[in-house]
Amino acid sequence: MDSLQQTNDQPVINIVGEKVALGPIRRELVPLYHRWINDFAVLRTLYIPRPSTLEEIEAYFEKDVEQEKVRRAAFFTVYDRATMAPIGRTELDSINHRDRSASFGLEIGEAEYRGRGYGSETARLMLDYAFTVIGLHSVNLETWEYNLAGQNAYKKAGFKEYGRRRQAKFMRGQLWDIIHMDCLATEFVSPVLHEIMVPDKPRT
């Protein structure tokens, strides 16, 4: 068994939920990230679909690593907990420690895992990380009016709609609203990390 196969079999994991586990982004997974970002079904709810080269995604990976070093972002690979197969990526970016705020992003790259609760649990675990570990107070996101599955997943995780930019997104011959959603620490109950992020008790 080669080293890549060993790494794929036993990835480093930071957060474990019921369906998903989250671990660091990995250089050897860049070709997989590249495949996901070239899937127009994924991009339909994220960006304007266009082809991206492997070299471009490699450059983005290096930028992500630099952003993590200065604590401006936190990027995770999303794994199916049952198989530990990588199925997507998620992130907190624009982390502002002074204002205790950040923006959230998610892509479930593997089609068979969409619409099955993996996205909503990933979002919930990322809110847990933002509030319980980093100590943020507000996490926001934006999505498109036509992304009904995404809106449902985000609401299940704890996000609420707080505003819209009307008719600012074009798709398939129609203008749609951009929906803004957020979640506050005071509205969220930690599902996992409250059991880990606890102070030591004095020894008797």
C-alpha cells in the first residue's frame, strides 16, 4: 500500500459528527478539489460556472494555506464518516477577530451526498467551531433564491434569513434575489465541541 493510499484511509480529523467528519485541507487532494470545482452542478449554486485549470486550483490552495497561517480563514475537507471518503470542502473566511465575525461557505462535491443531510450537518459543525472554538459571535452567508436545498440545509443548521438583494443574480434567463443569512452565538447550542472545549478540573 503506498503512502497516498494510507493517507486516504486514515485522514487527519478535527471534528466528528454523526454523518460527517471534518479535517484539514490536503495538498494531495487538490486534483479532487479541481474536479469538484469543474462540476457545473456544484458551481450552479456557488459561482458563475466556468472551467478552471489544475494550476489555478493549486494556486488557490497555496493562498488558502497562507490565509490559515494568519488566522483569516479556516478550511476543512468534509468526509463521509462511515467510509472516510472525502466528499466536499467547507470554510470560514473573512474572519474578523475584533468584530468576532466571519463568512461561511460549503460545497458538497460528490453528487450522491447532496440532499441527504451531509450539508446541514457540516454547516452545524462549522458554526460549532466558529462559536465554541474561535469565539466568534456572528457568521453569515449568501445564497441564491433558486438554491432551495441550500436554504433548507442552512436553516436546519441554525442560519436565519436577514435580508435580500433583489434581482441581483442571473441564471437561466431570469433574475433572482441574493439571500443573506446569518447565525449568532446566542442563538446556537453546541452539538459536539462543548464536550471537548472545557477547562481542566483541579486534581484532588
